[in-house]
Amino acid sequence: MLVPAKVDYGLQALLAMAERGRPATTDDLALAQGLPAKFLGAILNDLRIAGIVVSQRGPEGGYRLAHRPDAITLADVMEVLGGPLAQVRGLRPEETAYRGAAVHLSEVWMAVRACMGEVLEVVTLEDVVLGRIPRSGAQVVSASSTASARSTSSRMAAVRSSTESKRRSPLRRSTNESRPASP
């Protein structure tokens, strides 16, 4: 997964705003996060146009979040600043077409996009500020729905099992079976 600097810087600035709780100038945010102020200004303008931040003039002016930090997901920000979560040569995964041995590759890209979405569409700015970061896909799913977690977990186990059996060629299987068990 490639995260452009624009997305990374934008998230850093938004996290600083979420933690701060009051308006911050571009220069304040750039200094606090070690970011280039001019580039950050352009990023904040994009976020303002998208309705993620609002700007406020005056001595107490600057940028502030347009919504509560627990209502802004990482996916919201990433899609505004970087476009769709997963693209293949500028196309959505389901728009790709492959031939021969690669015929199922678009399915892989769709699965990758789904997994990224399971994390990025659930984790909010508040979660990151407070360090409530899921350590696994299962934690993300259980945070959003316990029933969904069970079905996802069983699907993931089935995929792992299927993948492991596909990886073992008949030659490997016979070689492994004839090897004595190590103590």
C-alpha cells in the first residue's frame, strides 16, 4: 500500500487538530508536526472544500475539525486527499481484466481493497489520538460487529486453509510425508 505524502501530512494535521481541540493555523500545525507549511496549506484547503475542516478568521482563527474526531474515519480523509482506497493502474479493481494465469488477479485486488476498508472505514481520528488501534483485522471486525467477525474469521480460516493446500504441490506433499518427524 502506497500512502502519498499528501495523505500522510493531512492525517498528521487532522490528528493534531483533534488533540488540540481548538483552531490552529497552518504554521502552528506545520511546526508541531514538522511539515512543509506551504504544502500543508494546500492540503488543508482541499480538506476544507471537502467539509472535513472549517477555517475561521480572526485572532483566534485557523483551521478546526468540521466534525467530532470520532466521526471522521481515516478512509474519509484518504479518499479526499488520495482518491479511492485501491486502484490498479488508475482503475478500480473490478474494472481490471487479466488473461491466462493472472485471470483471478482482479479478485486479489478486490480482497485487498475490502481488507483495507475494514480497517480504514472503522478507525477514526479519535481512535488514533487515543491509541485505540486494532492490532488485527479480527479486532476491527469485532469492533464493528460481533456476528460479522465470526463469519469473517471463518472465511479467513477457509481462505488460509485453501491457500495452504494450493501451495502444496503433489511433489511437496509426498516429500513432506516421507520425512521423519523432527523431535
